[in-house]
Amino acid sequence: MEDCKIKNLYNLDETIAKELLEKFTYPWEVLPHIEEFIIELGNRLDPNVFEKKGENIWIAKSAKIYPTAYINGPAIIGEDAEVRHCAFIRGKAIVGNGAVVGNSTELKNVILFNKVQVPHYNYVGDSILGYKAHMGAGSITSNVKSDKKLVVVKRRNEQVETDLKKFGAMLGDNVEVGCNSVLNPGTVIGRNTNIYPLSSVRGVIKENSIYKNKNEIVEKI
């Protein structure tokens, strides 16, 4: 699954987690290591740029954190990021430079690259969102299968065993997810792809596509 590899999904220069991602082939391999990486990196961050608040929480001094937001560690909030009203960051979260975590959005065990927007009523868990990825209002990552079995990434006749019970979605750079869509466990969406609103997405969606429904995925022109 060449198109599922980190090198084909992300510009690693657009995340503070570059050194972590470079160690792996597939992005979901990173998920069990986010917590320890945040703690190790946080203790190396420039205190002139980042302020440590609470246990293992580092927030850039230029970030805007609304007073009603809740941030649990370990977490890193990047420069010029915005964490809005009633956002709930449960921990193990990296929020990139200029990213937006919006009203009533919940994050858990995630990496948001720079300029990511999850601005309205989103749930993002056990997922990695690439540079300038955007999730429309109400769209979510579903990170546990209903039968509680381990997640398998599937594309046509190919499949990869992940050995993970919790795995939401891997969104490449510049992915646009329409409002009220559900990204099912093990979803991988290639760069520059658009997902129609109200979609239920699963499996691997190739880059530069427009996903209308599972039977209609067209190439961008």
C-alpha cells in the first residue's frame, strides 16, 4: 500500500512531530508513541516560545486559548494555534502551528499538522491530520469497530493488519471532509482529496479524488 505510507501522505516539514514520524513507514504505527514523544519533546521546547502549564502541557505563548477550553496533558499547543470555546483536549495531543480546535471539539491521541482546522463539533481520536486538512462541522473519526476487533486497513484486494483496537483516520495534506461525515476505523485519505458531506467513509481513498459515495469516487481534474 504505497499510497498509505507517511512519505506519500504528509509534508513532514509542517509538523513539530517530524522526528517521530520519520521513524515509521505507516502513520498508524505512530499512534502508540504519541504520549511518550510529547513528554520527551516538551522538555526540550524553547521556554521563550512555549510555557509549561500543568502536568506535561506546553502551550505556545502566541496561542489563543479560550477560558472555557479544557486541556489535559500530555499536550503541545503550537504557535498561533487557537483552542476555542468548550474545546476538550483529553490528552496525548499535538496541535500544530496556526491550527484551530473549535467549539465543542474533542481530541484524543492525535497529531494535527500545522494549519489543520477542526473548528465545529468534531471528534478526532487516534488519528493524524496532515497540513491544512479541514473537517467540516459535525464530521468525526470513529476509532473503534463495533465488534471491538483489531482494525485492518483495506484497499480492494489489499489489506494491512494494524494490531490496533483504536484507530480513527489518517488524513493527508489538504484533505477536505464535508459536514457530518463519519470516517470509519482504519480510514486513510490521500492528499488533496475532497469528501462529500454526509459521507460514511472506510478503507483507502486515493489522493486527488472527490469522494461522492462508496460507488462513486472520481479523479479531480
